[in-house]
Amino acid sequence: MDDVVIGIDASTTAVKAIAFARDGKELFHAREAYPLSNPKPGHFEQDAEHWWTALLGALKQVAEAVGASRVAAISIAHQRETFTLIDHAGKPLIPAILWLDERARPQVVRLSAELGREAIRDWSGKPPDPTPALYAIAWLAEHQPQALDDAAALVDVHGFFVHRLTGHLVTSTASADPLGLLDVKNGTWHPELVAAAGLRPDQLPELVTPGTICGGLIESVARLTGLKAGTPVVAGAGDGQAMGLGMGVYDEGKSYLSLGSGVVSGCYSHEITTSDAFRTLVSPTGSGFMLETVLRSGMQLVDWIVRTTGSPSAAALEKAAVDVAAGSEGLLVMPYWAGVMSPYWDGAARGAIVGLSLDHEPKHLFRAVLEGIAFEQAIASEAMETQAGGKPAAMIAAGGGTNCALLVRIMATVLERPLSVSPVNEAAALGAAMLAASAIGWFASPEIAAEAMATPPTRHVDPVDGLISGYRARKAIYRDLYQATRDTHARLEALGKA
């Protein structure tokens, strides 16, 4: 029948393989988890074979549930910046180094000095920061040079899967881009960045635009999964860009806001523009660019507050915090528990709680955390949208944080705009499915696929007008917190190393 496409989302914790119909309806959802290793402080790794086992298991579940004959194509979204080295047979040579990893801070400093911080940003679209793989690869060149020299290829998650599924060493420009090795303007490997990382050009996969058929499913994988041999495997995108596409953000006028473990926002730009205020990424449609801000401590900070205060749940704290007045009785929280990316790009930055008194309770701290996240997002959005041509008419929110009604209301008020909440739980997988649907001819383009398959939001949250002016004033104070605490944090970190 060929009436189903599979969107894969290989996240930091699990592979999800989801069957979608032509109208974007989710038909079946399979999830296979894998572990995360933290062998040393700041080191975060995974075994790429765990990804593969999880993918095979998830695809097998989908094939059994919907029938292999119905599956017309497969496409991949995945955790970005994460990579591994493989030999000629596709076997991993090292544990995959994840986007969470912070071991390469010294390499960020060194390469910024050698190449020029602004040159790196303008070539790659990414201000120097430990997150892009460029710096972790340079770390390998210094600490494990033999492994890097012996590798047949360096692959992102997408490239690893495509190689195993089809036998072809191919990845998408929208998947490889977050590695920090790409000339973002031209969609090609940047020779100076590749050389700075310590790689040879022959160690890099072929690049294709999102929505390109990379190859057909090989016979051995078909036997393991129950899918048809030759099923097209379509180039996808990193999970952030794919999520935006799945939420219907594929042109100017809309932006997305993901309230997950981290908080990610993005908007489309026809023209390339680079800045410290955001990251510039290849669009998942293959046309134009996505501008993106990232706050690493989002809902994981909410979880931290729940654990640290000994509260029974986030829901219980939210219920109590609803009655706390805006401003949290004088508390301000700067949510840099995991450093800061845009706009300061300071991995050594740390969070701050300002204004504590004996009168404050966990409910005040909970609300102050939500407000701090919202202040941070508002400042980031203002900077990004100023350079992108103005405030988009619509912002669509998704992620686990949308289940916290108080957060969404605070966010809408601080951002001073209505928020629409996406009903799609798995937007990254849906974005991948849209690319698959376009590639096999169901739709004339990824944009038309997105228009047809995206589910319009039905929940809308308006700003609380009476709170806007007060939040505006607090945001102005919040804006000064980073500079006020930066030197103190740096001195404390230096003291800790002494």
C-alpha cells in the first residue's frame, strides 16, 4: 500500500520510530532507550552500538504493528553535535562524544585564538562553545591522535545510521551542520575548520540536502527489522531543526519554542546572518536558514528545584506557586546551572539566586525559576528577532514544559505575545516524516508536506496584561545579573582549581 512513512528521532536517551499517515496522524510509536555514560566530570559518552540496537528494535516494532508493505520511506532526526569515529566496516572506534560534553573548553580557547573567534562564528554559524563537535574532535587530536588517524570516517548520528541502513557513507547538511565543521553559507565542509579539528577530508561523509534519498534499506537490515529491502532512507535533520518543521515553522512569520530539558527557540531566515545572539543553522527544508537560541537549563532546572527542596512533585510546587505574586517576593534566578550559550557563550557561567530571605519558601523559588527562564528567553528572542527582521506573528510552543500552565502563562507575559501550544508530542519525528513524504513524491516540497501534515494548535495562551509592566522592569534588572556575577564566578572557579 505504501501509505506510511517512518520518522525516527534518536534523542539523547532513546530512539523513537513513529509511523505517520499522509495527513500527519501518528499511527504507531515505538521507543527503545539506551544508557548515558559520565566517566569523568564533564565527559558524556554513549556506545553507538546501543543506538543501533535500539533503532533495530524500534523499527521492528513498527514493521510488526503497521505492516512492512505499508512503509514507503524512512527519515531521521537525531541529537545534534554528537559524533563517533568508525572503521571501514562501520564499527565504532571510540565511545560517541555527546553534545553535553564539556571536555573541550581548552580547545575552544585555543582555536578561537588561532582562527579568530568571529571567523569561526561566521564560517560555521556557531559562536565558539564546547557544544559543536569541532572542539571535541580537536581534543581527540591532542589526546587520542591514533584513534583519529585510524578512523575511516567521523559520523554524526544521522551518518552512522544511514551507513548501517544503506551501506552509503552519507549525511544531511542539516545533520552535519551542528558539528561546527560546515561552511554554513554554502553547505559544504569548510577546509580550514576540518584541518583545525585534525581531520582529513577523506574522513568525512558525503553531504546531501535534507529530503534527498540516501539509498535503500539493505537486505541484512530488512531481515532484522521486518521491513522491505530497498525501502528509501531519506536525509533528515538535527532534532532542533526537524522539530521546528514538525511544528509548522518553515518560513518567515513563525517561530518555535521548545520547553524541554533545555529551552530552544528558533525562527526562519531567507538570508544568512550570524551573531553572538544566536546560532545559524541549515534549514531542514534545504532552503534558507534557522536562527536558534539555546538555554541549557530548562525543565531539568525545574526538576533540580523539586529534588533539592524535597517537594513531592513539580505539579505540587506549581499548585503552590500559582498563589505567589509575580516577582516571587523579590527573588531573581539566573538559570545558568549548566553554563550559558547564547548570547554570552560562557560554559563556565553558573546560576545565581538573588534576594533570598527567611520568608521565602520552595514555592517562591519555583516561581522565580520559571520567571528566570522566561526573562532569559525574552532577552534571547529580542536579540534574535531584531536581526531576523522583527517579531514573528506567531510563536508555537512544544515540549514537556507546556504541561506546566504557570510556566506557559509567565512565558507569554514576559515575551509580551500570545503562545500557541503544539498538540504534537513528537515534533522532531514528524519533521523527519515530512521530509520522507516529500522525497517519495507525496508532496511537491518539504514546505507543502509541512503544511499538509502539521496539526494546527488548539490551545492558545495570552499574556496577562496587568503583569507586563512589572515583568518589564524586572527583566531590565535581570539583564544586568550576568555581568554583575561573571567576575565572581570566574574567581571562584579559579580558586577551585588552585
